[in-house]
Amino acid sequence: MRARTTTVADPAGAYGTLVAPGAEPEQVRQGIFGLSRVLADATRAALPDDATVLCVIVLRGGLLLYPGFAPPFAHTDFCLLGMQRDEQGRARCRYMTPPSRPLYDVAVLIDCVAATGGTLLTARDVLADSCKISRHAAAVLCSSDRATHTLTGEGIDVLGFRLHEALDGDVVTPDLGELDAGDLFSGVSLFLRNASA
């Protein structure tokens, strides 16, 4: 089956507020929490009702989306993948909570931003060593045009609010209020901002 893209509707324009220059981290974080539920509902609706699903939270940034995904996927298995870039900039899995089953119909790879698609492809490959998965979907707030083409070319469905954003190096523009999703979750950006004041 051919991979597809789904642009999730954002009638309130919340995503535009998140990426506005100068947005405060607290405002961006709250906006992400709200959008995560909209994205989760759209993702759940795109899956067959009887599918066995594994939701994969790609850390750190994907953890911002967990509050929205937990309710509609309450009867679904979850897995955490701690991803980190090595010295060459390649995504590597540092740790993983093992999936509960040996077989799933669909794995939903959950992350805030897909810049090149490399992290999500590595996540897919890491999962293949632990269980058999028939189909993959990526649920993201936004994706660059390059990442969307890379992921769908690899057979991964992509769902998100903006799926054809520009890249500046390996950074999606506009980014989440000019802040890294992982730092938004961990509070690093707040610490650095306060330290430089």
C-alpha cells in the first residue's frame, strides 16, 4: 500500500501562534499540548478500528505530544525511544522501552518536528529489531518538504499540521517559536534564557 500524507486541520490557527518569532516557551508548550490532542484524534481516525497499534514516543521532543495521545490511545501499547545524534550528526537510539507484543499492525512514530526524516527512519529500524510491524505512520506537528518526501518514499504515512516547511541546514523553518522541541520539554531553553538575562 502506498504511503500517504494527511494535513491536519487547524481552524483556530494555533500552529501559527507557536511558530511566531519571540513566542514565550510557556506559550509554545501550552500550544503544543493543545495541538497534540487534535493531532492524536486525527491519527486515531486514520487508523482501522481493529488495528493493533504501538505508539512510539521519540524522546525528547515527542514527549510534549504524549498528553494529547494518551486519552485517544488509552488501550494502546506505548514505547519510548531515547534518540540522540552522534558526532557525525546521525540519529542513534540510546535506550528503548521494549514493546509488549511481537507483532503490531501499525506503529505511530510520534515527534514534534521532522526536519530530514532521519530520526524517524532510525526509530523504525530500531523497532524492527524488537517486533514485527506491518505499517508505520509518523505523527508530527510539522515536517519539512524533504522529510515528508523521504518518509513517504520509505512507505511511512505522515500526518501533521504543516508537512512542506522549508529547511535552513537541518532545522525546519519556522521552528517552534525558534525553540528546539526537546529543550521546550526539558526546560533547558528556559534555563539558558534566564542565565543570559
